[in-house]
Amino acid sequence: ACHYLPDVTFLLDIGGQDSKVICLDGEGNVTNFVMNDKCAAGTGRFLDVMARVLEVKVEELGALGAQSTKNLAISSTCTVFAESEVITLVGEGKPTDEIAAGIEMAVAKRCFVMAKKAGATDSITLTGGCAKNEGLKVAIEHVLKLKVINLKTDPQLMGALGAAEYARQKGLAKAAN
């Protein structure tokens, strides 16, 4: 991410199985790292499960949540219990966009503690597949009170591009013939 946004100081990487906040100095070195690795809540897997319950594609969840003017609270931090909450809300006929916004808000709240522990202060850059979720970006800005800086490159590729750049810098990359 530093290669594409040289001034980035805080990354929030939300992938399929974990989420993490990575703090960087001016040279792109990691100065702090906080990771949620205890459960699927706050990850892409959480969003996958919730999208399935709402009977929408996970790619549609962000736009659905972003169009809502209010969100329905999802209070459970456990994916299994949150799934039950969402099933109940759907059964009660609650608006799907408000449920989607509540789901994204729940993920943002999971990221709040990590961001504060890591020392995020003014802005944060999202990486990982979940960075493509517009509703999640809105929720993160609201909950974390930090500006989300968008990457011009596909945020889902950042981990792979970073590994390739690291290998290049260390002389580990081999030229393709």
C-alpha cells in the first residue's frame, strides 16, 4: 500500500478470515500491528454469512447498506448469534437495506477497538476484499471517526503485491523466462 499511497500510516486490512490494523512509519516499516484472529466476526466470512441470510450476493451488500438512511443494530459480536439476529429481523419484515447497514456497522465496531489499540489517529486505508464494500467504508468512517483513504489499485490485491515487492527488494524474486 505504501508503494501506491506513500503517505499511508494506518492500514485496516479486512480479509476473509481475519482483520488487522497495521501502523507504518514514513518509510513503510511496521511500527504496530493489531489482529482479530479469535473468530470470524468483523471479517469477510461474517459478511458472506450475513449476505446469504439476506439472500443477496456479498458484492451487493455494500451498496445495499450504503443506500440506507438508518441501520438496525446487530448487537451480537459472534457470527452465529448475529446470524440469528439477522434471521429474526428478516422474519419481522425489517427493510433489507437497514439490516445491511446494521451488519456493516457491526463490522466497523469490531474494527474500532483494533484501530484505537494500534493508535490510528486521522485517516486509515482499507485493504483486503472487504475494502470494496461501500457501506462498510461509510460505517468505518462513522464509527472510527477517521477518513477512509481509497486506493487506486484493487485493495484485494494489496497483500499479494506487498509480498511481491518484499521479494523484489530482498532479491528473492526470480525473473520469468
